[in-house]
Amino acid sequence: MGRSIDASELGRRIRQGDRLALARLLSLIESGDRAALECAFEIPVADDAQVVGFTGAPGVGKSTLIDAVVASLRSEGARVGVLAVDPSSPCSGGALLGDRVRMMRHVGDCDVFIRSLANRGHLGGLAAALPAVVHTVAACGFSTLLIETVGVGQAEVDIARHADTTVVVVTPGMGDAVQTSKAGILEIADVLIVNKSDRGGVREAVRDLRDMLHLKPRSPGGWQVPVLVTRADTGDEVGDVVLALREHRDHVAATGELRRAHNARAIAAFESYAVVRLFDWLEKVLDSQHGRDLMERVGTGELSPVTAADELLVNVRASSV
């Protein structure tokens, strides 16, 4: 497709479910192509598309759970998109693709779209391209879009700004429950899941989480956060998860919170791309002669890092006047 993008033609193909057009546009979005980013947000999205974020510490079984949820949704005829935000390779900067490996049974299904996104060190563990990717995949006619985060602890709360429904996954054991509370992700949970129910301590984990929910501020619109128990590797109780996702979707739509979530998602996209642009600008400033001189003086101990940063900003302000 090159660098020249016919937004109307590409948008038409994506709305018709053209997966090739979708994949090509997503590749351009991830590469930072500005025309692709603008094109993405010009494509209309159906109001009934639900974006669900799954978060939780590494090892709780998010990928396996999402795989089971996809299977359940597909048994009902839903078209499903999956975005797995993977850690970046330290060598190539690309996604490590670990989560796609766990969802191989859906690869041949034309009504399931799975894509890995490299987080590329982005703050919060989410890919900088995520807002545009979410918008574009939803525009391709997928009724449900599932996002899996990297699982990097407290920064995982960022997923709530990109999703209509946030699912927090833990495993049995008091340690996980306490860490969930400390990380603050309990407060952004719309659905809580205790996965790996074959382990001991399930009842205790459910009890602890329900006790913690009493300390949580009341959810907007009065939503009561359910605590579900699943065993994703066998699919046990996954139907309850799908039901909870639907109930939350209906609830936020009825109370007007869905519109608020969509507005928040648009603001999150603006902030994300503003930060990217600022970092791009900062890299150029640091690579200027003045920036390199300051770095050399900091390296030799002539200037403190704080003084050098202040001097850099003063120079930038003076040059912009």
C-alpha cells in the first residue's frame, strides 16, 4: 500500500471485513505512519462493539483464559478480535508472540483475528499503537475485542482507559490477592476472576477479594463486581465469564457509562500520541549539538543531571521565542 493511503477505499474494505486490508493498515500503524493513524480514526465503528481488557500478573493464565473465552464466543457465532500486548524483543523490538502460540487452535478461523503488539517499552505496558489498533479492528466488524496486557504490575491500571470492560485475573493464594490490592488494579476491575481453580485456596481467594471489594469506592452506575472462579485449561465456568461480560456491557450502556468510557478512550488516545510526539521531539533535541554538549558535561561531572536538564529546557524555550 506504500505511504500513500486512500482512506475511503481502505476504510470501505475494512468495514467489509477484509482481513488483508486490516493487517496491512495495522502494520503501518505500528510503524508509526501518520497517514495510517489518521486513516484509522476516520473509519466508523459500530456502537455495539465491546472492548474487553484482561489484566493480571504473569502466570495467572490470561492467555489460556482468553483462548477459552474466544471458543465460547465463537460457539455462539460472534466474531472476535484478540490483541496480545507482548514484551518487546530486546534485539528486534518486535513482539515475542508468546500469547499467539497459546491460541493456535483459532488460527484457521476466519472469524477470529489475533495479533500481537510489541509494547516497545511503552509506559503502562501497553503498546503506543494500541488506541488506533483497537479502533481499526473494531471497525472490521468484530463484535468483541479482547486485549491481553503484558502483566507488569501497577502500571496495568492503564488498560481501563482503553476498554469498556476490565477483567482482572488472579490465582488462588493470599499472596496474589494482596498484590492485587497493592497494585491498585482491584479498583479498575469490572469482573474479577480466580483462575486455576484446581489449586488449593480457591475459597480463601474468593473470600479475600470479596472483602476487598467492600473497601473499593462504589462503581459508577452501581455495578456490582462479580468474583468468578474458572479453570481455563479445561474451560470450566468460562461461560460465566462470557455472561458477566455481556451483563456489564448492558449495564454500562443502560446507565450511560459506556459513552463515558468511549470518551475516555478517545482522550487516552490523544494523550498517548501526544506523549509519543513529545518523545520524538525530545530525542531530536538531545541529539542536537547543544544536547550532546550537555550530555558530555554531565558524563564528566562538570554539570549535574538536574542542572543540565534545566539548561536544556531554557535553551529550547529561548530558541522557540
